[in-house]
Amino acid sequence: MDIRPMRLADLDAVQSVQHLCYPPRYLEPPESFGNKIRHAPDSCWVVETDGRVEAYLVCLPADERSLPGLHATDWRAPEQPSLLYLHDLA
């Protein structure tokens, strides 16, 4: 088992895990995940076993005014984040 940073190339695998864990209304589109990976590459991770993504964790630097919305494709980290927001895990 390896824990490593999430990459854009992991989006299909991450969505497969997400589909196993959440009802349809909570499924984020690839554009939403991509946005978060691009703007917080140091705080999004996957658990990989034998080359297969089995779990993920998305934490985002934020403050009370910049919490990312579910399905948001335009989120940006604030310049002075005051917290690390646990956005999604499965």
C-alpha cells in the first residue's frame, strides 16, 4: 500500500471509488476534482495498492470565506488560509 499525492491522471480511478461510496447527489464531476487537484496539489492524496487506487483524501487550504462548494469548478485557495478543510474522502 502506498500513499501518494493525487494526480490528474487519477481522476477516473478516484471517481470509481467515489461511485462506490456515495449516492448520486454527492458525486463530483471530473472538472470539480481537477480544479481542486490543480489548486491544492500538496493536500490531495490517494491510497494505491498494486497500481490500483483504492481510496482518496481531498483536503483544501481554506478560510471561513473560501470553503469549497460541492461540485465547484472554480475554487481557489485563499492567499492566507487559516485552516485545512477536509472536503472529501472515500
